Amino acid sequence: MKPSDLIATIGVSILLIAFFLQSLKVIKAESYTYGLLNLFGAAIAGYSSWLISFIPFVILEAVWCMVAVYGLIKLYTKKETFHVKQD
């Protein structure tokens, strides 16, 4: 197995774990765990695609990472806003 295949397997496995856990209602789609699994899984899968110069998947995984980061930021700011005391 080539290093790029191993890296791709790890990245895709992380993405599938996130999908299965969310589908089985073990984690929520609006959780840090789900967002981080998607971010790291997509980043790793994107890197493996970069190693083999498969640009369509690099773009797909880059967009996946951006959506995951957006979701994490939205989740973080929502929780921060929730904890702000109002007079």
C-alpha cells in the first residue's frame, strides 16, 4: 500500500465514523465532535488527493473543510452568545 493510499484510508475512515455516529444519533450534527471529525477527515483525505494530484477531490475536500470550519465557528459563537449576561 502506498503512503497516499494509507493517508486516504485514514481520512475517509474518519469521515465515515462521523457519518455513522451522527446517523446512529450517538453524536449530534451540531456538535464539536462531529465538526472536528469532518474537518480532520476532510483535511487528511484532501492531502492524500493532493499527493496523487487528483485536483477534483482536493477541491471537494477543501470545500468540506471550509464548511466544517464554518459550522464550528457558528457553534462556538452561538455558545458564546448564549453565555453572555444581559442587563
